[in-house]
Amino acid sequence: MKKLGFVIPWFGEKIPGGAEMELRGLTAHMAAAGIELEILATCVKEFTADWNVNHYKEGLTEVQGIPVRRFPVRKRDTAAFDTVNYKLMNRIPLTAEEEDTYVREMVNSPALYQYMKEHQDEYQVFVFIPYMFGTTYYGSQICPEKSVLIPCLHDESYAYMNVFKEAYSRVAGMIFHAQPESDLAHRIYDLSSVDARVLGEGIDTDLTGDAERFRQKYHIAEPFVLYAGRKDAGKNVHTLIRYFAEYKKRNPQPLKLILIGGGEIEIPKEAKEDILDLGFLPIQDKYDAYTAALTLCQPSLNESFSLVVMESWLARRPVLVHGKCAVTRHFATVSGGGLYFEDYFEWEGCMNYYLAHPDTADQMGRNGREFAVNNFAWDVIVEKYRNYFEQLGK
């Protein structure tokens, strides 16, 4: 098999983002398994940086032993992009011209596209992640017959853009993290000629935690619900905080809500004694927190995988997810590793069930761990990807 080329807008050792973290893990484990690959990225530092600034030096380098080719970005009209993006964020329909503006004034690198044209025969496939960036849209059209998308698809306005519908119906392959993501893609795009597979996402399964160590270090004696992740509106964490505050009014029993991860969020005055925001934790403390929790609550409405759900299961703790997130609801249901809610009273009922049935909660945590290890351990994922790329290239 020829080398694989993974295309992403930006790549670095510690930059944030779900797709970025996924690609770091995937390429590291595939390289360790002897699969030749490269990262093709722009010189932009990360998602939150200025997309007009070439932070990294152009050319070939290495990141944690992985070859990375960086290409300079073209200057973009930020104001034009922001105007169109505002409409997308507010679900205002776009004209065809506005869609063209979106992809044109996105992060783009003509030098990257030229390199792919000139060197495409050196690669088995080009793998693009995620779907909504210029590098994926333009790059996948250079040689669609050897282009594969890992879209990280959500049910959002960007996904329904006609430019994406047209371009992504012509690629060779598409890889999904979960069946609901695949179902969504098949509803939106014509994938009749695309080799589309649900392969999942890899996770490190050697997670170990110490519940008592966490409780002693952070002085927490009561049972607690854990939230792990960014504290922003996109993750729906404000709903969790509101539900928890209401729960404490209606249920006087001891229960805490522990928040870990980046960002800031306002905590209601009446709930401040019972909600503890620990911010970013050392990795071992995070694993200890999973192990000590009554349950992990993942309230997000849009996930294509959810690493925190898997980490909770690896710590043998059940999860509570939002019923309107198709992916996490699917995982909780098929694994037997958690419950789901769609309104406050369902959330309260689930919480009381976990508190009243600790043995069942423990069993659900074990169910979740078995599901995670059997489906998403890195050796399983690497073999799935290897077989897929080998078959696609024949």
C-alpha cells in the first residue's frame, strides 16, 4: 500500500479540537503499526488563530514522529466570510453566491492543492477531516477517485450547503464514527457511488482511576454528577446547570455537580455550594474524577462520537446523555451503558434511578466498558482502517 495523506486545516502537538485530537491519535497509532503516512496541513496555528497568519514555517517537518507538510494560506476576505457565516450560524438560507463566498473565503491554500495535483500518484488515498473547511472542499475535488472524508458530521446548517452536497457525492469514500452519523449523511448527500463505512474512533483503553484519591484531593464526600468538556453554549452545559439547580430545590439529598474542562460559565447563586468548577485537571485527576462519579452527564445535542462518554465507560461509570443527540443516545442504548433524557423531569428521574439502584448503575458502567473496548480500542480501529484503505485502493 502506498502512503496515506491526511489533510487537515491545522495540525500541532497540543492544539484543541475534536477532529484535531482524533487525527493525532489515529496517525500515531497507524504509524506505530507500520503504515506509511503524512499529514498535509496549512501553516495556520489552530482554529482559534487568525486564518490569514502563517504561524508555522512552510515545508516538511515532524510532529511526534509523524511527517507533516505545511503550506502557506491565501489571504482571505474575513469580513465577507463572517457575514455569510453569521447567516449559517442563525440558519438563514444562503444564495449560491453566498455559498461560494463561504468556501472561497474559508481557510485555503492554493500551494497545498497544487502539491496534491503534482504528487497524487505517490499516495494511496487522501483523507480529509473535517467536512466544512476549504482544505476539504477544494482538496477532495482534485482527485475525488482517491479522496476519503472523515466528516465529523453534525445536523447543522453547514452540512446542508449545496456546494458540499455536490462535491461530497463524488468522493471515493466516507468514514463515520457512529451509525446515526452515517444515517444523517445518507439523508443529506447522494452516497450511492461512495464507499461509506462506520468504522468508529480510536480510544486509549488503559485508563485507570482512583475514586478515593480524587475525593480526598478535592475534599468531596458526597455523590456527584460529572461534566467533562468545554463549558460553552454549543455543549448545552447551561441546561445541565439549570436542571441541577432545579433538582437541588426539589431533592434535598446530598449531591454535587463537578465541572471539569475549559471555559467559564455562570453558576446560579442558589446552587454555588453544590456546583464545583475545577477547570482543567491533570490527566490522572480527570481519570480519577470519572471513576469517583455517580454518572457522567453529556448534555450536548450535537456529537459525532463523544470521547468523554467513552472515558466514563472505561472508568466503569454509567452515562446520562441528551435524547436529542442521535449519536450518544445510540451509544447509550446499544451498549446498555447509560440512560437518556429530553426534559427536566426525565433528567430528575434518571438521577434518582442511579442513586436508588447503585448495583444497576455499576453494571451499566461495566456494560459501557465492554462496548468501548470491543469496538474502539486502538488495535481494533487501526485494523479496520488498514483494511478499508487497502480495499479502496484496489
